[in-house]
Amino acid sequence: MKEVVSIEIAKFSPKTDRMSIKLDGVLRGMVDVGSNEWPLVSALLMLGFDSVSLVDERACESRFTEASLLRENPVHFDGPQPHSRGHVELRWRWSEPLEEYRIDVWLNGVRRPESVSARRSFNTMRQILVELGFTIGHVQEIAQAA
């Protein structure tokens, strides 16, 4: 049975949103989105992946681990999962037919079947989580009251 990831993004301050990530209903961590270039990396580490690599179209790699997550000062991190999920690699490439950058998702050295748009949107995060075998549960974006 697939594990269910739930994401909630709420306005925390005028410049910062706070993302909470749950796995099967249990809070795994929270991170301030405004202080984080792309919260997907933090989310993957909070979900129990050992490391995440971002590889651009020139093959330059940035690697992130639990130690780098803790240096980013998450608001809350529930600690490592009891079992390791391994290594995720996200590789950017240009797609001529689609005329856009795509992200190829690799899990433990094996390419996942579908690439996703590289727009770094909330939808991209969901698509990558699905490619990694998760079911997306409750997703809520809470707007700040006017």
C-alpha cells in the first residue's frame, strides 16, 4: 500500500509561508518556504530519503543530506525514518518537443518512468512525490485573511 503524503502551506509572515509535511497523518516536519530555495528538497529529506541531488543541464550537482537540512534550520523535524528510502536524483534537461525544461526523477540509480515540468511549482512537487511512489493526500494552501 502506498504511503500518503499530506502538505499544508500557510501564510506565516508577509514574506514567508510555512509548509507542513505529514506522512500517513503523522507530522514529519515544517519548514519556512521563504527561507528555502525549493522546499521539495527539505520535504524529501523529512520523508526519509538519505540524500537528494539536484543536477542541472550542465551536469553540475548539488547534494543535500539530513545534515544540510538541519543547517537550514527547519521549524520542526521529526528525525530520521526507521528505514532508509535511499537517494533521489533530480536531473534537469531541455525537451525540444515540449520546448521546456523537464526533470527526470531517479530513485536509487533507477530512472522513474515519467519526467515532470521543471517550473518549481507546487504541482511539480506533487508530481515528483507521485513518481517516487507516494499517494498525495490532503493538500491545503491557506491564504492569509485580508
